[in-house]
Amino acid sequence: MNEQVAFTLKGRNPDVLSCIANLSNDEVFTPPEFANRMLDTLERAWAASNGGASIWADKTVTFLDPFTKSGVFLREIATRLIKGLEAEIPDLQERVDHILTKQVFGIAVTQITALLARRSLYCSKHATGEHSVAKSFTSDDGNIWFERTEHTWVGNKCRFCGAPKAIFDRSSDFESYAYAFIHCEDIKGRLGELFGGEMQFDVIIGNPPYQLAGGGGGTNDSPIYQFFVEQAVALDPRYLSMVIPSRWMAGGRGMDDFRKTMLADRRLRDLVDYPNSAEVFPGVDLKSGVCYFLWDRDHKGACSTTLIRSTEVVGPIERNLDEFDVLIRDSRAAAILNKVLSFKEPSFEDMLTGDTPFGLATNFTSFELRAPVEGEVKVYASSNSGRRSGAMPRAHITKNTHLIDTWKVLAPKAGPGNSGGHVLPDAVLGRPTVAEPNSVCTQTWIVAGPLESQEQAEVVARYLQTSFLRFLVSLRKVSQDAMKGVYRWVPQQDWSRDWSDKNLYKKYGITDEEVLYIDSMIRPMDGILV
């Protein structure tokens, strides 16, 4: 038995792939333990659909990681196949050669990850190297391909991924981040060019890049993981499994069509959701959390959903994902929401303005720190130095002028802190402000109004602070921002009376057990108005 083949079967302690640092929050290395969770889910699904047979004992099954980085998926797949095919291919070297040349394939995302993935899978940065455990390759790349790919510019953006030309049209000294898997017209034909012949993969699995790496970071970076999912589905594999940010479930820039397609796709067999991304990727903070899914080409039915938050596991529960226009991550929350929606009341969203209610940006400073005089309005503003108010000419306000002379409530556009809801209990919303007639505000807030009196405005403001309302908002809020759309499931009330959690829970038939659940999710406010 070749000594290098023997090395692949030895335990690795510590496993280097559990220790390496991530390239960025966009290209995250998958811990081996988590990759194996995904492979376990695949194994169970294969067995359930194939009379209990093991996928690892089938020498005809082909696997593709189309965005390999550390090579962890390919390595763990190969490890399982080496054990599973032992009876059919007793000779270890022959077995390893068959697996690495006929069953396991990868496309690297960068030159450095190509070398890393080959080192993980072949024990050599070159598949034909002296120390490679594979002895049948004729090219250094083996079955892990990488060549620099360029963006295709149409105007100022890439036609495939939307990358801005101003940032990514640069010299070859820098990575292009034009990922080969999503930068082509005919993906099936392209894979035939890369690996030879007509390639049809049974399993596509991996962890795609999440957004345009090198784009500057922050909330303005565009997600791209949906393009990898769509391209993989177009290949029509038997199974598809990916780990992606959970933000697609209820938000994300440009994700509406992708979300609608995912929720309606009855081929989604399993969905496992982690609201705290650090539980999957230590040291990585993705505000929406992360999830992995298993798509089964031959599955037509409900999806088995599991939510994992620390030691709490909810599920697996069979659910139809398209019950709502966004995915309710916890089935307990869906039951509460259905009670509220059964009343068919007008939505609080209809009382709210959109972003920048009076046309004044968050950093607006063209006002004087004093009370307004005739011809001026009071302006509420907020900055790093705190909330403040001043006076500015009334004539400068041209947007939502019908709200200037009314009572209104200012609801903070961004929630407190920056946990994205994965630190519980969560406040969800910042504290509202009652604003009098002859007043406006900056983009820091959105506005609820017009309201008939100060008393009515104070009722609305206290309603905004209830755990009931903030819980309903949390079901649609997957980032720090709280725009009007997150209030869609919040019902309007009779503003002639006060509303507390106690009488709201009574009105909607919320049980004691459901109240305890809401309390575990939502941090109470003290009801003080500002």
C-alpha cells in the first residue's frame, strides 16, 4: 500500500482545516465538522430514496464543489468513499485513484484556494506531484480546476454578477472575483470544457461566496450567492446542498425573486437554520445568520425545517415554505402570526412613510439649534453626538408636507445595537418619539401619521414599544434597518384606547406558553416616551 495513501486514512489532530483563518466575511472557510453535518443530511436523504443504500458505497456517484476554497467538502467526501467502497474495490491505491479521478471534482474560487484544495484532497499542491496520493492524473490540476476569469462588462456592470466596473476592472495583479461557475452562458457546456466530455453531476455541494469580495464591504455590497444556487439548479443534479446567509428568507438587496422561487420550490427537502452565524463559522458575524439546504430533484412535497439556536433545537418539522411571502424561521412564531392575521385588520405599514420622510438625510445639519420662529419648522435630528432638535425654513420641506402640521410618531429606522436578531432577547426597535405639529425629522426615522391628537400619538408610541408589536416586526426584520415593510404584519388598533401586551395577548388569544416564547425573544421596554 502506498505510504501517501495510508496517510490519507490517518487521523488529523488537530485538523488544519479547522484552524485556518477566513479570507473574508464573503469567502468563508467551512469547518470540517459543519461540512460533515451537510454530508450526513445528504447521506440520510440518499438512503431514504434508495432503499437504505449508502451513497458512499456507490462508485458511480459524482460530486462537484463548484466554489471550493479549503477543499474540505471534497476531502470529507473522499474519506467517506474510501471507507464505503472498500468491499467493491479492495485495493486501496486503486480505490483512491478511482475516487479522485472519476468521482470527486472541484472548481476553485482563486488561485490560492486551488492550491489549498489540491493540498487537502491530493496531499500535494499538484495532482501529479511526488507526494500526491493519486497516481493516475496526467495534469497538475487533477480534477480541481482554476483559471483566471474576467468579468463581461455591459455599461458599468458585469452582465453575470453585477460587479461595478469602476471597482473590478483592474489589472491582473488583483483577483478579478469573476467566479467561473457563474460567468458563462452555458454552464453544462462549460463544465464539459473544464473536465472533458459531457459532465452530469449527481451531487453539487459547497459554500459559495456570499457577496462581491473586494467591493468595500458594508451594507451596500451586493449578494451573489443566489447566482450560484440558480446556476447549480440549472445543472439538474440529483442533489444540491449549499450553506448560505439566511438573509434571503426575509430581506436582502435584490433577493425578492430568488426568495419567491426558493419558497415555492417543492424540491427543497431539508432546511437547517442557524440565527447566530458564529455557531457555524466561529468569529464570523453575519447578522441574519446562516442556513444550509438540501435540494432533491425528485422530491415533491413539504420541507423538513430545523432551527438551531445554541442548545435549543426546534424541529425537524414538515412545513410548506410558501405559506407567507417571507419565511418564518420558527414554526412557533408562524402559529402566533396566523392568530393575528386571522383578524384581517388594516396594516400598521399603511400609516408609515417610506425612507427619508421629509427629504432630509441622516447627516443633515443645515438647521439652527434653537426653537423655530414664524416661517420655520422644528427639525428632529440624530447623530453620533446624540439626538437634538433645531429650526429650519419651512419652505425647504417639499416631501410629505401634509404631515408637518399634525401630531405624529417618529419610529427609528434602525434598531438599537447591531445584533441582527441573533442576540436574544432582542429589542428589535429603538424607542419612538412623539412629534408635535410644525415639526419634521431627518432620515433617522420613519413617520407614523397623521394622528389626531397628542393623546393618540402617545397611544401609538406606547404600542410601538409593546413586545407584541416588536415580535411581529422581528419576523420580517433580518438586519438593523427597520423600514416600513417590516411592519406589514402589525395590525392597526383603535387609537382611542391604550394598548398593553396584556390586553393585546388577550385580544389575539395568545396562550401563556406563547407569551413565554415571545418574552424569550423580545427584550421589554420601560414605556418611557422621548
